[in-house]
Amino acid sequence: MAPPPTTKCSFFSLFFFTFTFPCLILLFSTQATSTQQQRFKEAPKYYNSPTCGTLKPEPNHTCSEKAVHVAMTLDVAYLRGSMAAILSILQHTSCPENVMFHFVTAASKPSSAVTLNKTLTTTFPYLNFQMYPFEDDAVSRLISTSIRSALDTPLNYARTYLSTLLPHCVTTLVYLDSDLILVDDIAKLAATPLPGQAVLAAPEYCSANFSAYFTPSFWSNPSLSLTFATRRRPCYFNTGVMVIHLRRWRAGDYTTVIEEWMELQKRMRIYELGSLPPFLLVFAGRIAAVDHRWNQHGLGGDNFRGLCRELHPGPVSLLHWSGKGKPWARLDANRPCPLDALWAPYDLLHTRSTLQA
């Protein structure tokens, strides 16, 4: 999708209604068109292999224990990435008809939710999914500004509330960001063991400088810095790919625990990086391990420039464009990174030439 044309309004014209009004109309119509232009091709239907069990159709697939439950947020801004992620999941799993998607949308934008629902059903007519409105306005009061405005979107915090949004019959699920693709069977990731009372499983990166995720004010406060004292070595993990045991999450009331850290952050600056640090504060040093192949993250570069990066050494099951640079934006701008070519085959967006054909 080509970027929308820029519209320039002169400073002088702002003083005159006859010039200002047409300029504003054009500006808003340009923004609306950029959203309406997101039309997607219908994806092929994928069928279970003979070894797959069959989900019981009654009353629905939502509570089936045989289903692989996948939770994602869904919004217009990242819809193109979400559609590619969904396609990659269906294409690479042996039992695509057994995947149950749980999509969380912003309750403050009901018209967008209707559009998203329609887009999903037309692009993936056979998809098993449910949609859940998330009260994003309510969580806004807890959000502190971070190093990048995109990280401050309330929907980024929806992963903290999955235990209350989804039906209690869903015990375990895989949470995924929208800027990734899978090249392996998601059922393998969903089957990750959660031994003992582990609530989360995710790849850990113990070579990362863990102390950098929190401010000097945090580490200089004895009562705060002792947070990790009783745990095994706390390591950074990326919250864009997690296996979550929702029943244990509810039992530990971890949504409240995370909210308490967010409230403290409003009073004193203890971190800078959006929704990630509260998860580290609660779960770092307590999660079950997942092979690094399941989150080859950082492909979007850093949070400032979004420069190109290479894959980490080792096998790959999931590629994750976390960071500022997104593959669809770089491809549209004709400035792709080499690894963006791996995302492109999953892009379902109708190109302008396709729409005109």
C-alpha cells in the first residue's frame, strides 16, 4: 500500500476560512482513505492432516481442550501485520482447523471493531475466532509515557488483561504480537511445558543488560532493587511471544500486581520502555524456558531508527519485527531490509495495481 499523499496547508491560509476549510477537508479525507485502502485478498482454506483430532462443533470451538488457543490484539494501524501473522500460522500448522484465535480490540473504537470483524471474515472465511472489546480508556490512566509513542497505545497493555477478557474455560494460550510470522507449527509452541507453578513461558535472553530496563532511581532504592533478590537470575524476555497459563494467572491475581507497578511508575520513574518492564518486574526469573528459535526478535531495529538487523545464530521458527521498523512500511517506502523479503510472501494486502485490474 502506497503511503498517502502529504497535504500542505500554508500558515497564511490558516487565517482565512475560505482557504483553511478546503485544506482541512482534504487532510481528513486523505487520512480516511489511508484506512479504507486496506483491502485484503481472500486466503486459501487450510485443512487438517489425517492425524489431527476434530473439534466438537457444539456449542463452539472456544472452550475445546484440543484447540490451540492464540491471542492477538487487532487494530487498524497494525492490521496488515496481523493478517500476515494469521496466514503464516495457518499455513505452517498441521492442524489449522484446530487453531482458535482470540482477538482483542479497543472498546473505544466500536466502528473499527466492526470493520475488523468484516475484514477477518472476508479474508479468512473459515477462521475460528472470537473478538473481545478491551476497555482501553480505563487503562489509559495507568500508562506513563515511554521512549516511543507507539509503545504507549493502550492496546499494547491488553496482554495484561487476557485472564479477564477470555472465557475461564481457556486454560493455556499463546500470545503473539502483530509484527511477526511463523515458519513452524504453532502447536509445538503451544505444547511448551509449564512445570510447577510457572505462569509464563518465553525465550529468555540472559546476555542482555537486565539492569538497563530500569532507571537508576529503581536500583538506588533498596526496597525496589530487592524485588529480584529471591529469584533465580532474572533475564530479559520479549512479551511479544508468550505461552500463558491463564488459570494460574487468575489464581495469582497478576493483573493487579502489574497494575500496582504501573501505579508506582506514575509516582516515580522506575522504567522507560512501555508495557515490558512491569512484566519483567513480576515474572523475570520465574518463567519457563522456550527455545530462542521461537522469537527471532529485534528485526525491526531499535526503538529510535529502526535500522536493519540480521537473524540471531541458530534455527528459526518465528521471525519478529519488534522495534521501530515494520516490514510493510519499509517495503512500501522501497527501503526494505533484506529480511523483509521473508515477510512479503505472507502479505495479503491488495496492491493498487490489483485493485485496478
